[in-house]
Amino acid sequence: MYKIMVVDDEALSRKTIVKMIDELGLQTDIIAEAKHGEEALQLIQINKPHIVVTDMNMPVMNGQQFLESLYRDFSEIRVIVISGYSQFEYLKAALTFQACEYVLKPVAVAELRGALTKAIEAVSEYSSRQQERKSSREMMKLRREDFLQHVANKRIANKFDIQSQAEELGLAPALSEDGYRVAVCVIRQFKEISRIKFHGNADLFMFCLENIMYELLPQEEHAWIYKSDDRFRLCLILPVTSFQKKRTEETLLAFHKAVHQTLGGDVAVGISPEFGGLEKLPEAYGAAIDAYEHNPFAGNGLTVRHAEAGERASGLELLASFDLKRLRQAFGSGKAKDMRGIMSDFVRKLGQHAEASIRGVHRELFKIRQAAMSEMNGIAAAEPALFEPQAVEAVLSPLELRSFLDRLASAAEDFSKNRDMPESVQIVRKIAQYMDEHYFEDIGLIDIATRHYMDPAYLSKLFKAVTDENFIEYLTRKRMEKACELLCSPERKVNEIAELVGYENQRYFSQVFKKFTGRTPSEYREAFGQL
């Protein structure tokens, strides 16, 4: 529907125009009426019409002044002038400020229909052009991020290739002799916020963080953003000409404030020394990571480390060799009580050392992880979410540390109990657990089978035998259960919920949901949303 505002100081005339527009049967909706230009400008801020139908001879702010304000501040709005006067200055104002049509009173139905049809076409054309520009900008942004990721991780290493692609993507200012710094920003509670506020969709959380940072970095200042390969670090390339230390700190403080207020997270940052030329980006990124890892593990609020002030890694050891030996024995025997006791001692000791860095704590966690892997052959394959390097690197707060160690102890206990379980059952349970955690992703039977070196047909039969559901039924049920949970809360729209549970097409999501529940998403929300 195209939203229309009618502006006329004569109530009878205004009501007549409103009635005529309603009776035309076009895809329009009268969303506001105003007595003069000043009132209309106030209502526009609230109602955001697509089309304004206005008189010219009005008090407070006349038609000419009103048209000028619309042209200057709301160029996306299309204007139809309806006036009882054919004075030259009115016509000139309508032409100067690009009104769609100038219609004389008394208004004929055919003339009004023609004027509105022309205005609707103009709005549609403008929206299409804006969408094309937006798509083009988004595509360029994605290409830049992809290129910077490749350069930072040495997948593009030839200097000539880097320079030519940087020129093509408009990144040349970063190659200036003045140089740049790289800042790596990490949200300490990344996994927890992803789970609670984005229902486990970390990519959606990162997209939100990117948008916040883009708001703070005007494009004309040639500061660029890309994500690290693990997709939980936000990396900035900051030209030193625009971002001296004070400006950099102000930007990071504003970013932390926005993140903390909207999502509740704390930001840890590492900043590299100055580098010149994008071919040096891998070194700059590495230096920023090194600086970031020197932030205190138990820090809160915004914590920032500069590589120039980076200290040597702390020699602090919270797990002595005797503790590790006891831990290996506990893992080997499957004694959960002993495991948890040693891990609790580790957390207690850490609480006594506020100076412990992120790197230092991660080093100790890797030792714990290695102890489990050495004594429980196969646990890493059974619990990939705990034993991938990124699982340790994502532990960035005492709360997350306790959670990680608790999950590790539980996994070790379960693994010990299930050692005698047939391997085929273990594989299916592991796959089901992965689907429980990644239901919103594009998961396919063939991809899962390939990952586990299995024949898809055999995996399909095995999955059905163990779970009493086939692969698609299990995945769909998980998605629909999560959708039902989300629909009981009024904060999110149906199209957002569809995306959160793994469906890009809202119509298809609604069809699947109705087949699963017997109701459309809207009907389900109406029936159960207030319970």
C-alpha cells in the first residue's frame, strides 16, 4: 500500500479529497491529514508517507515554503499540488520543487486518478532505484570483506594482485604512505549473547555488530571492516591520518557503549602498530591478535591493548604438572567427581590472579583439553564443539570458563559411560547433537554423511533406526519446535523467525509450519502467544 498525506487548511476541501482518493480503488491508504505545511512536516516524521497531496494557499507555512522543505528534506516523497489558483508563482514553485502534478480545483476524478497513478509510478521507480543502489553497495561491501579476509590470511599474497584488486574495490587509500593500524574487536560474551539473543545464530549476531561499527565509521574516511575466518572477531583497518590514538579510542568507546547498551556485552580490543601497504595486512592482523590476547582475562567493560605496549606472555601457571597428572588419571578412570574437583581448583586459583591474560588462560585450557584427548581416545571426534580450537578461543570471561569446564566434565563423564555403546549409535547421537546446535544452518544428509565418511543411504537407515525419525523429519521437528518457542514472544516478526530457524523463504516456512502444527504461524501466535 502507498501511504498518502492530505494537506489543506479548508476542512471540507480536505475531506472531499480524502473521500475521492478512497473511492478510486488504488493501492493507497490515507495515513494523515494536516491543516498547513508546518503541521504536515511534523506528521511526516511520524507517518512517513510516500505521497503528499497539498494545497498551495495555506496559513502558517504556505505551499511554496512547504514544497521547498519537502524537496530539501524529504526528496523520496512524491507531491501532487491541488489548488484553486493557477497563479504563475504557484506553478513555478511546483516545477522548481519537482511536484508530480498540478491539478486545479474543482478536481475531476479522472485528473486525480491520473495524478495519483503518476505519483505511484514515481514512488515505485524511486524505490527500485534505491533498492538497486542498496544491493550494489551491499555487494561491494561483501566483496571488500571477502578480499580483506583472503589477504589477512595469506590466501592472496602476490603484491601486484593485492594492489590491483584493492584499486578495483576502492581500497586504495589504505595503501597510502601514511599507513594504517589494524584493530581486532571481540565480544567477551559472544557465545552467550549468540545463544540468548540470537538463538544460537552467531552469524546474525556478527551481522548486527558489523552494522553498529559501520554506523561509527563513515565511508569517506576509508576505514574498512572485515571478519576473521573464525567469524567471531571484528577487524578494522584504520588509516593513521584519520584515526590517531584519541579518535581511535573514541570510536572504540562508542562501539562498546552501543554493544553494551543493546546487547549487554563487553569488548576486548588489540591494536597493531602502523603498517604501510595491504600486503602487510597479515603481519598487522597478527600483531593486533597478539595485543588482544594480552588483555586481562577477567576484564570487564572496554579493555584495549596496543601492540607497542605489548608485554611478554605471562609465565603464570595455574595448573602444575602434578595437577595435570591427577587430571589425566581422572579422565582415564572416568571419575567425574575428581575431574570437577581439579577444574574447580583451577577456577579458584585463577580468581586470585587478576593479572592473568586471555592468552595465559587459553594456554591452560589447551592443556586440560589435551589431557582429556590423551586419556579418552575418540572424545574429540565425539564432542567437536568442545575440542575445536575455536571452542577454547571463545572462552573470554570467568562465567564462560565455568560453563566450558562444566560441559567438558559432563562430556567426559558421558563418554566414559558410553564407551561400550556400539559405534554406530554413538555416531548417530553425535550427529543428532550437532543438528540440535546447528538446526538454523543449511544442513543436508549428504554433507553430514561426507563429514563422517559414510554412505548417505546407509546413514539415512541408521539414523532412522536409532532415532525413529528420518533425517529430514528430525531436522524439521527441531526447527518447528524452536519456531513455536519464538512465536510465543511478540517481539519478532514471522519473516525474522523463519530466518532464525533456517528458512530463507517465509512462504515455504509457513507451509511447513502449518503442516507440522495444523496452524499458520500467525494463527499459532494468536492461540498460544499470550499463554
